[in-house]
Amino acid sequence: MPRTLDLLTDRVDLSPAELPAARIDALYVHVPFCFHKCHYCDFYSITRQTPERMDRFVDLLLTEADLWSAQRPRPSTIFFGGGTPSLLPLKAMRRLLTGLHDRLDLSAVDEWTIEVNPATADGDYLRMLRDAGVNRLSFGAQSFDLAELKTLERHHEPADVERSISLAREAGFERLNLDLIYAIPGQTMASWQRSLEAALALGVSHLSCYGLTYEPNTVIAVRKRLGRLTAIEDDVELQMLHVTRKRLAEAGFEAYEISNYAQTGQACRHNLAYWTGKNYIGLGPSAASHVDGHRFKNRQHLGDWESAVPGGSLPVVEHEILSADERIEERLMLELRLGRGVRWADYLADLRDKFATPLSHLKGLGLIAVDSDGFRLTEQGIDVADGVAAEFFAR
């Protein structure tokens, strides 16, 4: 059974030794430090931290990694997200990378991604990352329009993205991603298409294109609620999605997930581990983990996480054990977003029998295509993907 939460602290005493012995496919490290909190961002991050606290943060990350070392996790992919991981000082980041190598078996890692802010990318820093084994970088471009960047409260200019890509290639990186956002207030179809073309002109092999979401309690959601900005109409946002899929397909990018596009062989294998129900562990405040149906999350706030790590247990605040049906449903919901869709052979249960009614109904509506391999969203179904997924879980 899941551990009972302490009603005062919400702390869960959980050790990796209490979890099933399972292959760990992916490792995520959350670095919460940011130069500035962007108005749309819902990820845990904090600003204005001292180098001393960042050094202590590295110490504690390595202490948390030590908790897992007896289980010898052997991930295939690693992803550093945030926050802005590249805001860690060079020496601190080098010490973190070296320390992870010392504590965990990283011999099977074939993809190691770190998010980098285009405004602060530095050649020496990127060369250090490449020398340490990092082989993929993700840059938060978001837009190539100055006014749109201002709306998002991004503190870089379009020229910084081109400069960062150039520095990354000089450092030896070949696998590069750009994040882009559409449906930004004030954005037009023409300005979105210009951003797409600017990204394509940089020759990267992967693009993540997200429609802007107004997460509760973010600054941009508050501004919208107060009438200080106007959201893009839903039908215009859908048109932007359609234009994106068409243009990137013409440019040789496969839409392997609704928001992610890659040239052949360049899909993000780390994210695919999440989307296909594999096991992963997370280090750092707010990082989530999943090990054979055990799902848990670290304490979110940095101070709480800092206090919990030295205690000898994982710094967990939430721990639940998913039933077999819950695991199937969660995985199906995620795989439905993939271009390949859901494959019958990947499930022990017979999905054709288990979900006969929604499969028949959705196929009849033209929202999914069903064949001998499995089922997937049609172009029409992609427009209402969340609603399609909900059909499978209606009780």
C-alpha cells in the first residue's frame, strides 16, 4: 500500500530498497534556478540565488543520487530540466556531471539532454557539457518576434537563438531542439509562420511546438483573468496547429507526438520513455518518478527539499501505487498522442475487448484509425485529442 502521509509535513518515508527491482530507463534532474520567471511558466523555479546555494544544491543532488546507488539504476537517457540548468556555474555543473558518473551506472546512456537559455549560452560552458558526455541541447526560443517574446516575458532576442545554435555546433553538438510557442496573445498566423521559418532556417533536427496554455496561478493567467490580454481564439489556434503540421511535414519532420516533430532518428528518446510507460527516476525539488506502478514526487519547494534530503529517505511528498487498470489507462492516454498511436502488442490485456465500445464509437466518428497493429488519432481526432482520450475512461 502507499505510505500514509504525515498530516503535518506530508512527508513520506520511502527508500529505493522498498521499490520493486526494476530496470530504470530514464533519469530526470530538476534544476530550479532561473534568471527570470517567465509569465507563462508553471514549472517550479526560483530566481536570484547565490553561487553558495547553488553549490549546496549540487551537494544535495549528489546525496539524493547516493540514495539510489545501491540499486545501481542504469538509465538509457538523462534530461536536465528546470528552471534553467545552464544557470548553474560552470564548476558546479561540471561537479554535478562528474558526481553522477561516480554514483550511477551511466554506461548505457545514449541520449543526455540539457536545457539551455539562449540569452546566457556560453561557448566554454557548452564545450564542458559536450566533453562530459552531454550530447543533446534544448533551447527555449519560443518565438522569433520581439513583441511576442515581451508578452511571454522572455529575456532574450531572436539573434540570441542563432548565436546559441552556432556555439552549440562549434562545441560539437549535432542533436539540437528548439521550443516554440503558438497562440501567444497578439500573434498572427503570419508571425507564427515567420517563427517556424526562422527555426527551420537554423537546421535543427527537432522542434517542440506548443500551444500556449494558461496554467492556474501563472502571471499570464492572472493577466488574462483581469482582462489585460486577450487569448487567441480556439479556431485560430487550431489553424496554427494545422499549418505547423503541414509545413514541418514538408520540411521532413515527423509529428511523432502532437507537440513534437523530428527528422528521421531524432525523436527525443527520453520523452518517449515517459509516453510509453517506462520507469524513470527524478532528482531535485518537484521531480517525479515512476517505478513499476509506484509513482511518487519530490518535495516541491527548494527549502523543503534541502531539509529532507539529508534524512536518509527519498524526499517524497506523494506516493501512490497504480492498479493494473490505472497503468493501462494512463499509458494509453499518453500513447494516444503519439503519431504511431497505441499498439496492441505492447499490452498484456486485450485492448480490443477491454475498450470495444469507445473504439467502435470513435472509429465511426472518424476520430481514430484502427488496424491490425493498433489505433491512432486521425487528423480530425488530433483537433480534439483530449476529448478522444476521455472516451476511453468514461465510467
